[in-house]
Amino acid sequence: MKAVNLTSQDVESTWPAGFFEQTYGALAADPIERLPQGAYPERELLLSLA
């Protein structure tokens, strides 16, 4: 396994110039909506703490 050290230069250069300025708020007119997830299922007890 090889260790990788990232610097702020490495991270900042991965986005095209002006990317965030051009895309910020792009979904304001049609926001992403998270629908209801339903009831949480009961799970089998794996371990007794009694």
C-alpha cells in the first residue's frame, strides 16, 4: 500500500475554474426532495445484555 499526501494545491486544482460559482444554486427552482422512508423494520436481537 502506498501513502498519498494531498496538499491544498492538489485538492483545489481538481475542480475547473469557476465551477462552484457557475453551479451553486443550480437546483434552487427544482430542489432534490427526500421522500418518506417508511417504517423501520424490527431486527433480530443479536446479543443479550441481561
